[in-house]
Amino acid sequence: MTLKDQITDDMKNAMRAHDSERLGTIRLLLSACKQKEVDERIVLDDASVIAIVDKLIKQRKDSVTAFTQANRMDLADKESAEIKVLEAYLPQRLSPEEVTAAVQAIVAQLGATGPGDMGKVMGAVKTQLAGKADMGQVSAAVKAALAS
């Protein structure tokens, strides 16, 4: 069963359970997937769906920050609840130590020596760690590995 099929099944289950908050978030995710498929005339694989989920989570986190600064805790709580629903569709995240180890292995494999190789390393890291780690954390680990 693909990730997209699982999301569709979860939407049906949320409908049956009358869970409107979960249903709304899942519909939003399916809508974003469908939009990507229509725009690019492709059928999404699991990696593409995970990238969309990551993007939606990042948007929600930015919104939570903005709503918290504006003292709108009701909206911040709603966005936080959506993040929890979306995170269920991500694979298990790597720990910071695992991210650092993976980045160092990729740097050694590519023979990268300094900050000038950042783009080459990030390209390789993104393909291997997409959906498994926060890219902000990965970027910091790459900078640290190339600086030493």
C-alpha cells in the first residue's frame, strides 16, 4: 500500500469517526498532492508525498510562530494539531547523532574538503535523507563537517 493510499484510507476513517479536525488536515494534504500531480502531470511516489508533508509541516510551524507572536493562541493550537496529524505520515526521524554520522559519511564519500563543496554535498544529502531528517539540522551538520 502506498503512502497516498494510506492517507486516503485515513480520510475515510476520519469521515466515519466524524473527526472533523483530522479530516480537514488530511483533505488539505490530499489536495496538495493532487495539485502537484495535476501541475506536473505525474503520479506521486512515496518520496514525493513525504516532501509535500514536510513542506506543509514547515508552513504550519511558521504559522505557529507568527500566531504566537500575535498572541493568537487559538490559531496556534489549531496549527499545532495539524502538525501532529501530518507528522504521522513521515518516516521515523533520525537523531542528531545519526544525521551527523550520515553527513560525515557522505562528505567522505564525495571527497568534499571545504565550504565550496557545500552545494555538491547538500545535493547528495537531500536525496539520501529526504523526509528522514529536518533539512535545517542537516544543513548545519554539513556546514560543521565542511568547516573542520
